[in-house]
Amino acid sequence: MPLQFATRLNNVETSAIRELFKLLGKPGIISFAGGFPDSAMFDVAGIKAAADAALTEEPGGALQYGATEGYEPLRQQLAAFMGTKGVEVAPDGLIVTTGSQQALDLLGKTMISPGDKVIVEGPTFLATIQCFRLYGAELVSAPIDAHGVDTEQLEQLIVEHKPKFVYLIPTFGNPSGALLSLERRRKVLELAVKYQTLIVEDDPYGDLYFDPASPPPRSVLSLSKDLPGSREWIAHCGSMSKVLSPGLRVGWMIAQPELLAKATMCKQFSDAHTSTFAQATAAQYLKAGRMPATLANVRKVYGERARVMGAALTRELGDAVEFTQPQGGLFFWARLTGKGGKVKDAGEFAKRAIEQGVAFVPGAPFYAKDPDVSTFRLSFATADVGKIEEGVGRLGKAA
């Protein structure tokens, strides 16, 4: 007899991005497909010093089992870190998660019953689509533009579908790179209060803005202090993966106490707690005050790579492609126009690109419904300027 798997697995598929990675073993291929930071940007010396400090100052705490809610010194450091971004939160007002991906999984476990409606951006983070569908959610797609989710249409969707919650990546979204405007952020808060609807703010990229003189608007969570009654309707997910190291797997969630308590209970069943050694290392890193310099470095490097990629796309593809130059994050989101007899379907474009020795991710999998097959995502994070120039040149040949 074959194994009888849970029926909830019928709602999800293997990640299209993971499948694409199987094609990347071809020698000489240039990849714009990954959604991860450049390992050359990791502050190895600082992380090593932090790990040494963790083992020297409190080896028992770093190596023993720990509290499910998180290692207390890290919770204190994260509360202070959020304070620098305009968020007032006590250490017990957040829980530490194994990356922000676990925070999303815990929200799925605690909030979604089969058949519940959940509104997501169209397009949105692929793993979120898979995660929420695993718990039986019916996903509703809210349209976005370069300024983030269209709040007028979002309100209409909230009224029509009465969702369990709304999931947004307001700052340099994956895959869109979109930046939700200040006006729309305030409108999102108003909608949360008006319709008593939970807003999940996923913020792994918010610190990766390119112009130090022009940071993005404050987070939705930070802005909630300006609107009485809105804070309780915000769940904020943060991560160290894009700014320090994905390998540490350190994320966090800030939410109302009842939601945190339920999430903590579910986390007990999942992993008991996030690695105490990783947490202690992250705590020591933040305590040492190295984060500002690390952020300044990655902002400069990624900003230059984004500038070069934008110029190269314009030069090599011309009006055959449309995109908005990103102000931060890791991604370009582009649309093929088909002008000049060029390819219009991103799936076909991806196949041609692989033949030319360059890879990217077609946009269709990032849509919960009604995918735009002319869209695609490029990451500039892991390729240096020379590789970006060469890779985009290959894209020009593939089009």
C-alpha cells in the first residue's frame, strides 16, 4: 500500500524557485535567481567575535536548552534595535523565531482554519503562498504598483472577503521591490481599525535602503502609535537573515500578547526554541554595536549593483522591458512588453536565458491568483558589477 499523506499537502507544490536551482549547475552560468544576500558581505570577524563572547560570558546559556519565547539577552537587544526604528516594545513584547519564515508559519498555525480568507499582495513572497495554503487558506490577491498595495482596492477586498488577516511586505517587497508610500501605510492602519482586521507586516528588507539621506517611511508598526487602537491589529515580523546572516536563522515577531502566547505554544511543538547559540551570538553582535557599520556597507554595495543592473537593463533590452528602479532591497521586478518583436512570455524567456548562461525567476509563481506571465524577478545581490553587466548582456541576447 502506498503511503497516505495528509490531504493538506494537496494544496501546495514544490517551490518553482527550488526547482530552478537544479538547472544552475551548468558551468559559467550567471544567476540572478536567488533571493539571498551576498556571502561576501557577511561580517565574519564580527560574528566570530560575537560567538566567542557568547561562549566566554555565558556558555551555559548559549549551549543549553532555552525559553521558547527566546533568549532574554537577545530579546533585550532586539527591543533596543527596534527602538532605533521608532518602535517602542518591551523584551516580553516579542518572541524570537527561527527566521521570519517561522513567524509566518506560526501565524498560519494560530490564525488559519481551512477555508479562511487571507489577503496577500499580487505578487508576493512565494513561500508565504505555500505556507498559508498548507493550512487551508483561500488566498485573495490585492493588486500592487511601485508604491505598494492599492489601498482603495484593498479596502474593497476586505469588505467583500472579511479576511482572517492581510499579509503585506511594505518595504522593498519580495519579489516586487515595491515601497509602500507613507500615505498608504497610514491608510492600512485606518483599515485595520475600521474593519478590525489583523495586518501582518513582514519586514526582512526594511534596513536595506540605498540612499542614507532618504530612508523609507517608518514601518506600519512604528506608525501605529499615531493612530490609537491600531497597534493591537499589527503583527510585525523581522529578520536578521538579510542584514547579518541567514545561517543564524534569527527572526522575531511583535504582536498583541494573546497572539504571541498562542504562537509560543505552537513553537513549543515545532522546535522547542530557536538555537540558543545562534541567539546568544546575535545578542552579542548587537551588543557590540557593529550593526550600523554592517548596514552602511551592504547598503552601499547593493545600491551600486542595483544602479548598474537598471542601467544595463535599459541599455540591453530597451522598451522590451518595463521596471521601476528599486530604492532598496534585493530585487528588480520587471515586465516584458513584447515590443520590437521580443519575447513576451517570461517562462519562455527564462528557457532562452538558461541557454545563454544566465538565470532568473519567472514571475507567475509569485501570484496567488491570475498570474502575469510577462513578469520576472532579478536579484542583484549576489553578482558583482562585472557579472551583472555580463549577465544582463546575455539577457539581451535571449530576448
